[in-house]
Amino acid sequence: MTQTKFARRSLLLSATALLAGADAACAQGSMDNTVFLSTQLRPLEEAQNVREVILKGYAGKVDYVVDEPAPFAVRVEAEMKSGRNTSSLLGALHGELQPLEAIGALAPLDDLATQLKDRGIPAPLMKLGQLGTGHQVYIPWMQATYFMVANKQALPFLPGGAKLETLTYDQLAQWAANVQATTGKRMLGFPAGPKGLLYRFFEGFLCPAYTGGIVTTFRDPAAETGWANFAEIWKHVNPNSTNYNFMQEPLLSGDVWMAFDHVTRLLDALRQKPDDFVSFPAPAGPKGRAYMPVLAGLAIAKGAPDPQGAAALIDYLSRPEVQITTAQSVGFFPVVKAELPPNLDPGLKLAVAAISATQNAPDALPSLLPIGLGAKGGEFDKVFMDTFQLIVLRGQKPHAVLEKQAEAMRRIFAETGAPCWSPDPPSTGACQVK
Amino acid sequence: MQSRLVPYFLLLPSLLFLTALFFVPLVQTVSLAFHGGDNFGLSNFTRMADDLNFQDAVVNTFSVVLVVVPLQLAIALGMATMLRHLKRGRDIVLWIWSIPLGISDLAAGLVWLAVLTDQGYLNTLLFRLGLIAGPESWLTYETPTALFIAIIVAEAWRATAIVLVIIVAGVQLLPREYGEAADVFGATPWQRFTRITLPLLKPSIQTALILRTVLAFEMFALVISLGGRNFPVLVSEAYQWQYVNQDTGVAAAYAVVVMLISLAATLIYLRVLRTPREQLP
């Protein structure tokens, strides 16, 4: 009896000692190392790639720590308020950094921005990094976007005079109609399945391409035209699209020849059969070639324990060779001018080409991810998916549908008070549907 | 005195377990459903009913339940009767028939998806037989009838076994004397089935129907994998509101509706299929 009691107690004690030891080691580590807190590259494998591949050539010592977007924001705010910062470098999406700027948790990076001028980060991206403050708040880190992929078999059906790089929505409709006329099959595909990202297509591509805005122009006459045209395009869309979540699968199986999706959901097809596919920017509408950049940035926390280390890390991560390593190991793409190595995976090369063609298109119109909606982001997406379902799948008149959905949109902005984001013009209060 | 308390002590853990993990969440769900924003009221239910998919979800759920449950009962009764007449190998047949019991909802959905998808086994077979010229779509919003039939077939395949097992257990309890007496009076097999077997099986049928109906109202993974966005049902809408639209209140309202429907169905079965004590075998 006493013996077991003793054994139990010693076990407990040693466990406590172990825990305390680990704790001490942790605290010790964060004293010496620069803590890099990120909402991106969270999955185990990607985080491991960051530690072992991307940060391998860095001279200093880094603790790479990841957190989900919501706890990330809470943690940064708590560290700022308590005045006991542990994180120095913050890596997050544009829309995740913006609320941190609003509460004054980020240090200005104007000197660093000047210092990094020769890296060739495009001016529009640097401007996004100012978050409308006139100061550099974050330095662009890496990016992704959505684009289109087509099977080479579809190319002979392109309408006369149409080029992939300058494709319009009308030409896309004609192209898909030509394919259908010859093959008898509807070979255009969109990720409209339950886990697909089709709402991003409406929010960042179709609607801004027709109206030049997202929220303010939601029920514009131009929006009606855009939706009506998309309903026309949908006549040539594979009806299985409402089951597609990742377009790389139907592209590989040959169920569709042309498809739109996020780069990470197309990359498999490009990597497996780079010789079968071409990649190109999403089509343009009357207001330009709207696209949704997914931009991650690096910021330094105000009161960071190691601002020099954080600045050195930003300098390191934005080096062209490190940016290329990032693209190769985790599939996010360079924001700087980076000469891609000739031995780059040909699938990755196709993706890079499409992303760069999207950004550098003369009529490019960046339209950002929703900002400041918090938990209402899901309902914002639902407004677009409901509009799609009613107009395109159920064939209702765009005017009436947009009037009704505009009510839902107004409610979301009344509840969150979120201001407009680009390409809608800046608003003083909550963004308003005109 | 003490021995009288023992049963209650033995029941206590399960009661505590049910209270903590069933009753408390239930109360929380109901309270969530009635709290829209900061106010107490029906706003979540109004939003649910105004949603474009609500009517479809109700109609789809009820159509599947009304078709599949009677179908499964009929199939299970047929299978149980066949089993009864088997002289040898009954166990192995019963064992094979109950295999779908061990397969999860989602796995069953994926199996049928592999069969029915454009490049699936069904199309391959039909193509080899020369019945179709190219891949036919069965599961799209343009083929609602085929999609509905696919869901019925998959659901029947997956969940008939549970009805069968309950019915077989009931059949084994039936006393042989009634059947023998009927034979003496010259009853046809059909008369024996409708006048003797069915009435005596009523308690088993009741149990099977309650279980199956409640579970059918909760169908989710199979429908999602076959129908996706094209075939909304009540539980898939609850999931959609919770995880995609991130509105817990409306999701809770759906949960409450599903619970009320299940309760109502159970009460109806208890009432309609009740067996007076004196008629119990």
C-alpha cells in the first residue's frame, strides 16, 4: 500500500519536474530567439518546411510559432495590452493584419520599406501594405490567387481573335459554346460544390469586373448584366459543377476542359500533367480584369522584444532566392522580382506564369478579400451563393433577386459596421449598398 | 432498505452521463435557437424559414423518409421470411446481409458515388453493354429524379440491415403453435403472413420503425456525398448554417425542428402501433 503510494507520488513529482523543465526551456528559448508568429503555413508539414527549409539559411535563431486567425488576433492584442510582448515578427493575411493596425498593435516599417526598395515588390502591393495609413504597416510576404486552367484540346475552339491572356467573359461564353457544339459536352467547370470556393469568384472576379465594386455596387444595373451574362455562360458549364470542390480532379479526369479555381486547388493537375494544360488569368469584364489577390504580409509588433531580429527576418524572407524556396516548398508565390530557376517543376511554372500574367495585366483590377466582417464572413459569402442559386440555377430575374439579397447585405454591414474595402471607394462608416 | 437503493445507485452513472452529455446540450441548443442576437424570440426560426433552401430541405427530407422507410420495412419482412424457410446456411446469409450495418454513413455514400459518378462503375457497365454512347450524369441538379432514386437505393442498401436484424429477432420469438393451427384450418401462406405473422410482429415492427424513421430524419453524410448542394436536407442545412454560414442560432433552430419531427414520428408510431398487453405473444 505505502509502496504504491510512494511510487505514485514519485511519478507525479517527476512528471511535474518534467513539465516545469519544459516550461523553463520554453521561456529560455523565447528569450534568445526571435519569435515569428504566423497564421499562414500552419499545417504540420508546411510549418516543418518553414523551420527546416525556408529558414535554414538564416543566420539568427527563430522560433516559428503558428496560430489560427482568431486566437492570433487575441494573442497579439493581449500582448500589446499587457506590455509583455513575446512575439516579434507577425505573419498573416492582409485582412488579418488590418484590424491589428486599427488597434495600434503594429510598428511602422517605413525605413525597412526604403531599405527593401531594390527587391522589386510591385508598387500596388506595397500600397496595400500601408493599409490606407500613409505609413508602411506590413511588408508583402507571399501571395496566391485564383486563375483558369484549360486542357490543350480546348484551344482550337477559342473564338476568332480571342487570346487567353486577354480573354473576356463574352469570349469565355463563346469558347465554351464552341466546345459544346463540337463535342456535345459542356466542358467548362466551376468549383460550386459544398466545399468549393465559387463565392470568391463572385466576390473577387465576376462582380467587380462588371461593376468596379463589390458591396456599394451590389445591385447596380451593371451587376444585373454581369449575373445575366454568367447565367448565359452557365448554359455551357458541366452540370456536375455543383459537386466539384477542387477543380484539379475533374481537369485530370477529363470531365472538364476549362476551369477556374484557387492555385492550390489547381496545382495537382498542373504538376501531374504539365504538358496537357495551359494556365491563364480569369476573364475581364467592362470594368477590367478583376482578380482577388491573396496576400500575406510581415509586420513587427509594437513593443516587440526583438525588433532588429524581426527586421532582419523580413529582409531574409524577401530575398529572391528565399521567395523561390518558399514557392517550391509550400506553393505560395513570390511578391518580389524573382528569377525562377530553369529546373523549376513545370507545373509550378505554369501556376507562376498565370499569377504573374494576372497581376501584370494592363487592365488588372485587384479586389480584396472581405475585411472586418469577423464571424459574419460566412453570411457575406452566402449572399453571393444565394444570388447564384436563385439567378443561375433557378433562373429568376436578376433585378428582383439582387434587390432582395441587397437587404441581407445591408444587414451584415449594419451589424458589423465594416467599412468598404478596395475596389469599393473608402467609406467613413459602415459600407453601404447603393 | 439498502438493497432497495442499489438499483438506483447502479443507474446513477448512466443518468449523470445522459444529463451531462445529452440533456444539458439539448437545453443549450433550444436556448440558442430562441436567442437571435441579444433578444429572445423566433428570429432564428424566421430566418430559417425565409431561407431559399428551407422548403427544399423539408420536402426532400420527408420524401426520402416516406419512400425509404416503408420500402425498407417491406424488404426486411421479405428477407426475414425467406430466412425462416432456409434449412441450411441461415447464419451465413444473415451475416452477409448485415454487412452494411458495419459501414459508416460516409463510406456508404462514397461507395455509391464511385458507382454513380460520370466515370463510375454504372456508366462503365452501361457503356460496355452498348446502352449509352458516353458518360451519363445521374447526380446533377438537372437530373433530380435520378438523384432521388440514387439516394433511395443507397439509403436502402445501407440501412435495411438494422430493420432486418430487429425483425429477424422478432420472428425467432414467434411461437410455432399459431402457424401450425393455421395450417390445420387450411390457411394460405399469404393469409398466414398477414393474419398471424404481421400482427404478432407488431412490437418488433414498432421498434424497427421508430429507430429507422428517427435515423432517416437525421440522414446527412450519404446525402451530402451523393447530392452535395443539389439535394439539401434538414441536417445538411443545419451543418451548412453552423460551419459555412457560421450562424449558430439558425443551425440550432434546424436542430430543434429535426428533434420535434423525430419526437412527433415516435409518438405517432407508439400510438398507432401499440399492442394491448393481452395480445402480446
